[in-house]
Amino acid sequence: MSFLSFFLGERKKTASVAKERLQIILAHERSNKNSPDYLQKLQRELLDVLSKYVVINPDDIKVNIESHGSLDVLEVKIEMQQKN
Amino acid sequence: MSFLSFFLGERKKTASVAKERLQIILAHERSNKNSPDYLQKLQRELLDVLSKYVVINPDDIKVNIESHGSLDVLEVKIEMQQKN
């Protein structure tokens, strides 16, 4: 299954009103336990980059972090106000 | 299904050797046709942010863009050299 079909499936569950949405997923698979965990820092910097393109209201951001062994997945969901 | 389980499924297909991998997925759902498409520009800036954390060799980057109606999905896969 590709990411596109994954998102289309997700969208069917949630999308009632056509809103501007942006979703960022960061998956970091570490080759060993000593590899640094930088997803949190990355998340802040990514949001800084995004805010150059769209108006982001902190209340519109949902962050979810999951880990499984050497795999960390960070998910950021943003419902956006359109920059005019 | 959560993103974590999606990635775990993906990992089973590909992971032979434990490598340091990073995957970024950007999904942009536009509320209308006139919403700007900025995924390409975002992609370059995201890689700039990442390269502060890890050594990224351009040959190690795979980019995939898919669209379906108002949904654009950008996927960047990076197999990394560990920054010492």
C-alpha cells in the first residue's frame, strides 16, 4: 500500500468539510541504540519552515509520537488558515 | 491502522541490514484548487533542516510525489551515514 492510499483511507474517516490540511510524518529507524534521537528538535524546526508558507495557529497543531524498538514515528497534523 | 504499524509493515519488506533510515512524508490536502502547491519548495527546505542533524549524501535520497485530486503526498526516504 502506498502512502497516498493510506492518506486517502484516513481522509475518508475524518474529512467532512474540505479544509486545508497538512500532515508531516517523520519515521526514524536507528541502526543502533546510541543513535541520537532528534525527532523532537526536528519537529520544532520543521514547523518553523512550514510557517513561512502557511499561517499556523498553535491550537491547530496535533502532535503524536510512537516508538517501537529502534523505530520512532512522529506525526504532526495541521489544519490551516490560508495565507492571503 | 497507525503510521507506526504502517512503517513496521514497510520495514519487514525492505530491512535486511539494520541501517539508519529517515523517512519524511508530507501530505497536503488543499481546500480549493487555487491553494498554492509548495511541497517541492518545502522539500528542499526540509532537507536543509535535516542536514543539520545527519550527514546526507544526495545519492542516498529517494523522493516520490503522488497526487490524487486535492491531495498531494511527498515522500522522502534517506539512508544515512552517521554524523560522528
